[in-house]
Amino acid sequence: MRTSVAPKRSAAEVPTAPGRLPLAGHAPWLHRDALRFVRELRRHGPVTKIYIGPRPVHVLNSAEATRELLTVRARSFDKGAMFDALRVPLGDGLITAAGDRHLRHRRMMQPAFHHERIARYTRVMTACSRARSAAWEPGTTRDLMPDIHRLTLDVLLGTLFAHPQDPGLRPAVKDWLAVKYHSMRLALSPLHAWAERVPLLPGWRPPDPGPLRRLVAVLRRIVETCRADGRDRGDLLSMLLLAEGPDGALTDAEVTDELITLFLAGTGTVSAALAWALYEISRRPEVQRHLHGELDTVLAGRPPGFEDLPALTCTRQILTETLRLHPPSWLLMRRAVRPVRLGGVHLSPGEEVFFSPYALHRDPHLYEDPERFDPDRWPRESVVKTPRHLYLPFGAGSRLCIGEEFAWAELTLALAAFTAHRRIAPAGAAPVRPLVGTVLRPDRLLLTGHPRRPS
């Protein structure tokens, strides 16, 4: 991995990307091939202006400008257009919250993700991963995307709630997840942008709030029951209810908002990352041989556990490279809340900024041969210490994902469970098509699993 960055340029006028269309701006190019569009913006400079309908957006194309946004100038920004859209299906939890509310909630949620709590959660992760993997019969071909989605939901429900007895919980979560996937589409919609100026514009429709209301009703019942019980049951909900800050505990409504945030962060992103990892190793027998060698040596045929995580360095390399090449959060947004200079550009309050971890991770100034899947580009001894401003699958700065260690543990244990006793291969020559939405995920994952015995 290269550690140098492209030189920073200061410009009084930011270049506008070519191809702007009347009324629509650059939105048609984003909808046609968003990944190619954001990747090629770097040709126009470290900061480029695009338009979503009438809305101007400054896109950061350099690691240095992105580092400045996420660290040095972080207090001058809050979340942007996508998060305005997300508040309707998501509520006002940690992902969408800004300012003092965000800082307070983050501090109070942090104990739920301490190292010793993660160790408890891994028992659920291992059990759920083994159960879903066992459903894949030896020698058969299967589209693993439904299994992976079920697995991440199983893990999340099992770690959030020690005893999720409410029968309405799982259906409510599934209905809500189907709605929230459209939030990125709204954020990149020229109709959405025009509707800010012309509120009665026909044809613009916000997300259906019904699934959120139904999910909130179920979660409120669970929260009320668990608060009345008052015990620490070892789950995430217990920690949220027991958390105390200078301003007191979180209210039932605040706890509910944070549970919904965890459904967003703990399902789509983890599902996408696991699917891309299985896809990449299925196409590379040599990578799979190295993975099998490590799993055979470390696990010796037994299920993986929390204590095995430090030794599974090859597994971690594969996941690290997967998240470089296929970061689920492919496009992120901020909005200036005060006058600020960023990347040599003066921004006024209200101006939007985009940056793309996908484009950054494929920048040849930062990574040699960036389109190549190469787990060995990450040295084993430093695989967990990747530079934050060059590698952003979990964000950076004050918005660094609070559940990063949780996600690494879940991904490592799930990948081990799905590959330890089978050799996987693609079913057919058709490439997987990326679906570009709120997360970047495969459209399907047809794989054949051939049984193998650990050596």
C-alpha cells in the first residue's frame, strides 16, 4: 500500500465536472453508473463540483482533503442530504444525530461495545454462523445472499436482545429494512433536490413512514419490559438501558432510536462485506488455500471463538482487502454548518460535501494496482492498523463506526464458518453485478460448496 498522497491544490474556483444536464445536473450519470462516475472525478482535481438537480455538491477526490474533513474540520460539518432522507425511515439515532446529541449518545453507547462485551457477543455470532452454514448442503449450488441477510439479522437480534420474545419483532424489522434501502436514491434524486425549492413538486415522494412506526411500536414494548426488569442480561439493550451520563440515562425514545440505528449499521453493511469476501475468495483458489491452511492450523476442526480472533490473520487480511475493494458505504455526505475552508475551497453554511470511500480505495496514488484483489498488500503484523484517512470502510474521526470491533469479529467468525469445511467456487461465468444503494452489495451470490476435510 502506498502511503503518499497526491499534492493538495488550492483553487479559487472549483472545476465543475463535465456532463451537467439541464434540470437534472449530474444525477443521470450517477444513476447510470455511479461507481465509475465517482471514480473518474479525480481527473478533474482534488475537489470537483457536481450538481444533483439544482443542488451544488463539492466532491472530495483526495485523501488529504478527506482527512481534513473528517478530523481537522469535523466540527464545521454535520450529516448531509442522505441523512435528511434517512431520518424518515431511521429516526434520530447515532447515525443521523448531529452536534451535542451525537456526542452524548456516542459516549453513552460506547460501553456496549467494550472488548469484554464483544467477547460475550461472539458466542451468538459463532452459533448463528454455524447454523446458517450448515443449511448449505455439501456439493450443492446456492444463492447465498438470502442466507447472509438472515445470518446478520440473526446475529443482531441475538446480541441486541437476550430474549426477543415479541412475535412482531422480526417481521417489523424486515419491513423496515426494505424501505430504508431507498434512502440513497432519494439523496441523489434531482426531484428530491428540486422539492426543497418547490415543496409541492409532483412526483416526489418521501419514504413510507409506516414501517418505522410499526418497528418503533414493537421496540417500545420490548424496551419497557426490559427496563422494568432492570437486570443486565448480557445483551446490547441492557447496556443502553443501564448507561448513565452527566444528563442522566437515555429515555425510552432515545433507546429506541439507537436500536433502529443498530439495525441499519449491523445488517446491510455486514451482509455486503461478507458476501463480497466469499465472492472474491471463490474466484481465487490460491487465496482459498491460504485461508484453509490457517483455519486448519488455528481451529483444528473446532468452531471458532473469540480467543481465536488474534490468530486468524490471513482471514483478517482477506476481509481488509475486501473492504478496500468493496466498501459497503461507498458514498458519504457532510454539510457545512459554518464558514470553513476545505481543500483550498471556501464553503458557506449549508453547502454539501460528498466523498467516496470506493473511489479513494481505488486511487492509484494511494494503492498500487488498485483494481487487483491482493490480501498480501496488508502485512499481517499491521493489518489492524490501517491509516484512517486512506482506508475508510468504517469512517474516521468523531464519526468512526462505534461498532467496528463488533463488525470485524462477526465477519471473521462468519467467514471461518462458511469456509472451514468446504471449498467454494462460482456457479457459472456470469460476473456478480454490484447493486448501488445505501450500501454497495452483490445482486446475487451463486456459489457451489464442495466438501473438504481439514488437513
